[in-house]
Amino acid sequence: MGGMTWEAHERTIDAARAGEGAALEALISVIWQRAYRIALSILRHPMAAEDAAQEACARVVAAIGGLRSSAAFGVWFYRLVVREALRIERRAPAQEPLDPDALASASPLTDALVRLDIFRALGVLPARQRAVVALHYYADLNSREIAEILGMPEGTVRYDLSLARRRLESLLAAHRPRALREELFDAG
Amino acid sequence: MPVDLRGAMRTALDVDAPQLQFERICERAAWRLRSLERRRSRRMVSAAALVALLAVFAGGHRSVTYDPTVAVAPAPAPSPLAT
């Protein structure tokens, strides 16, 4: 699942803010997979994504005591993940999309080549647009929240999203195998 | 033809994250805090050095001696206010 309601974790976040070690560990285990997947969509490389997710989680551990309220956690956490991923991307941009064998998935629906296809399409986009796409289509955030996370105007987010959508639609429509087209595309 | 991008993204990102290494994350957090602390200490040392330099500079000026005629000359009366 992409979307996450932070309200369900409010108590854990508050306890972690108060310095409870067990709550902090529980919170990190909740956010770990999400951090990794968002970073992976931006970096398209498992090791780089793991590095970004670890660094973002380390920042959460180091600074959660100073967070003003548990309601601010979601935006703050995504900002840490995206900033770290973009920093790694600037330092060493991925040359090749990820190796399909390097990713493990329990889902029978997906196969490695499908994933490779989508990541190749994502690779055509600039890193910032990949971040916008991941935050909107995977994390279910709206343009106002994404603007807050990326520190840019909401209009720019909507523009980026529209550009990325058109680009991805044309790429996926052109390259996807037929069975997958039927799965991912609306019939009407 | 419209594409279900949400479905595509979920499909692409339906991968298992590597094993969570909480100890490693805590080590990185501790390193980060130490490095912030070091940076803060360096800033404080720089500020203290600046204050010390200013004090030395001000002290140097205090020892300047003026010509005796200037030193004993009465202060000029303030000019009357224009009405």
C-alpha cells in the first residue's frame, strides 16, 4: 500500500519524541520500507536507495526530539527521504536502471521485467520529477503537501506532475507488453 | 489511452526492502549528533576568538596618548538650537 495515515501512529511518534527507545525502534520499523521505496523510485538503485533510507532514518532518530508535533511528522519524514535521495543523485547519478534480479518481491503479480520497464520510463524523467511522481502516485500526497516537502511553489509541482504524467503515459504506452498494458491501462 | 500511473508505481515499488538494521541507523544518528556537536563547538571557539581579538584591539586603542593640549582643552559648548 502506498498511502499511510500517520494518525494511526500518533502515539508511537509522540513516545519517540519523548525519547522512548522502544517507540523509536517501532517507528523506524514502520517507516523503513516506505523510506526505501521512495528513495528507490528516485535513485533506481537498491544500494543507493538503502543508503538514502538509512540516512533519512538516522536523521529521524537524531532529531525527532525537536519535532514540534506528531502531526508534522509525515511531511518532515518525506522531506528527509527525498532530500537525501536527491543529494545522492546529484553526487552520483545512476547510469543504468536497476538490475531486475537485485530486487526481491513476494508479489506474484509483478515480474522483474515489468518493474525494469517502469523504472526505465522513470529514468527518463529528471530526479525532481521522479520525486514528485513517487510522492503523488505512491505516497498519495497532494500537490500542496508535495510543495511543502520539496520547498517549491504548488504551481511548479502541478506543472512537474503534468509533464511527468504525459511523459510516462507515452513511454509506458509505447513499450509495455500487451498483457501488462491490459493490466495497467483502463479499458475504456 | 489513459494509464493507471498509480497502479504502475505500486507495481514498480512492490519490492521488499532490505533487512532493517536499527543498530546501524543508531550509529549513523550518533555520528550525526557528534558531528553537529563538533561543528557547534568550532563555532563557539571562533566566536570566543573573535571576542578576544576585539578586546585586544580595544585595549590597544585605550593606551593611545593624546597631545596634552588636546587632552586638557575644554569640551566645546553645544551649539544653540535653531528656533
